[in-house]
Amino acid sequence: MKEHTTTHTENIPRLSRIEGQIKGVKRMIADGEYCIDILNQIQAARSALQSVSNIILEKHLNHCVSSALVEQNESVIDEKLEEIMTLIKRMGK
């Protein structure tokens, strides 16, 4: 069961900047730029994307998971914990 009770529109400007970074990397590759410079730009984009991911995860924990805890709904709590565990396992790969 997926809930859509939170918005993440505040991340749109960040994602637009990341999109620009990716286009810049593509341009750098097409122009034959120096490998290290390309890798530095890729790392910057990855870091920015990780920042957005962290913001969304924090919001999920503070809103969705905390709501399940307040409601004391065991099945929803279990579901939320399972979602987080699955995410943590994927992030570790």
C-alpha cells in the first residue's frame, strides 16, 4: 500500500540543478574533456542526488512512519519498517 500524503515539490529546484549537471557531464563527454574533470562532475551530481534522497527519507520518517507509530497500527508499522529495511539493503549494494 503506497501512500501519497506528502509532497516533495521543494526538491524540484534541486532536481533541476542535478539535471543541468547531468547535461553538463554529457556535454563534457561529447567534447572529450579530461577524465578526472568528468568524474568530478559525476561525483558532484551523485552527491546532490544523495542529498535529495536524504531529504525525502527524512520526510518519510518524520511523517509517514511517525504517523503509523502515533496510530499504533501494528500492520502499518510493520509495513513501514519492512519498507525501510528493504531500502537500506538496496542502498548497501
